[in-house]
Amino acid sequence: MNTLYSDTSPEAEALQIELIRQMPPWKKMAVVESLNATVKALALGEIRRRHPDATPAQIRRLWAERALGAELAQKVYGDAG
């Protein structure tokens, strides 16, 4: 069996896939929501680290550029920040 991840044994990966398949849809959505929140928190932390003097508005704008792209962030936020 081919694995998706080089750092995971085929047996462990098969078990992970089976557990995911058995999850009810609401649980899968909760897992995705949690992962999205973690990714956003990590991104915001990195923005704060790179821009220690940024205001909260500037941090939101920088995050929007990262999440939406510069063009869409400009349309949504204008020159805010």
C-alpha cells in the first residue's frame, strides 16, 4: 500500500483513514474548524513577530492580504492599516 505521508507507517495511515471515514459529518467539520483556527492563530503570531509595532488594524490587514490575496484585501479593506 502506498502512503500519503513519508513519516507515517502504512498501518498507522490506514487506521487514521478508517477513523476519519467512521466520523460523523459534524465531527469532521469540527476538526476542520479547529485546524483552520490553529492555522489562523499561527499566521497571526508570525505577522506579530515580523511586525512588532503593528496596530491591531494593521495586523488584520496583513492577515487579510495573506488569506485573501492583495487585490481582494484592497477591495475589502481599502488602504486601512
